[in-house]
Amino acid sequence: IKTTPSVKLLGVHLDRELRWHEQGAAALAKGEAWLIQTARIARASRGIGASDMRRLYLGVCVPRMLYAADLFLSPRVKSIPPREAQRAIVKKLRSVQRRAALAITGALRSTPTDVLDAYAHLPP
């Protein structure tokens, strides 16, 4: 029997030390793969509308990315210092949401993220 560094059980990647690196990478990969496919149909000139793109993002991408997020993303508590890996996962997931907001709104890349989220009616 060969040992593996991680195992996938019920769609959740578990490693030996429960560090959740593989789960975070898998969530990010799911979000990026979805974003690449749907950004193709959300062209500014002749693509689907912003409301349909927003509905697709909130209905498909967010549940896929955040499946079992209550396991690998714990809320910030002042008494417990946050793990660096968790911050990195959140930062990368924010970048996926930013790119989705850019695809939804058709805005310029230099637009601030807060403005994009507000204009696209996305949760922070």
C-alpha cells in the first residue's frame, strides 16, 4: 500500500496535517476554470448580459469554489492569529472574483475592486 500526501473524500482534499493547501488549490482551480469558460461567452460586443453573467457567477462559480469552505476557511478572531496559507487562499479567491466582476461589468482592468464589486452587485 502506497501512502499519498492527500486524499479526496466527498469532494474535500484532506492532507496528513489538515493544512488545507490542496483544498485551497482545488477551489482556486475550479474558480479559474469556470471563469475562463464563461468569460468567453461574456464578450462586451456580442455576449450574454451582465445580469445573466452575474447569475451564472453566483449560481455556479461561488458554490463550486466555496464547497466545504467552512472547513478550510475559518473566521478571523482577534485572539487567534490567522494562518498565512489561509490568507493566501483568500487573496487568490478574491482575484477570481475580481476577474469575474471585470467580465460582468466590462470595465477597465484599472478599476478598483471595491467599485467593481459594488457595480456588479457582488458580495465582498
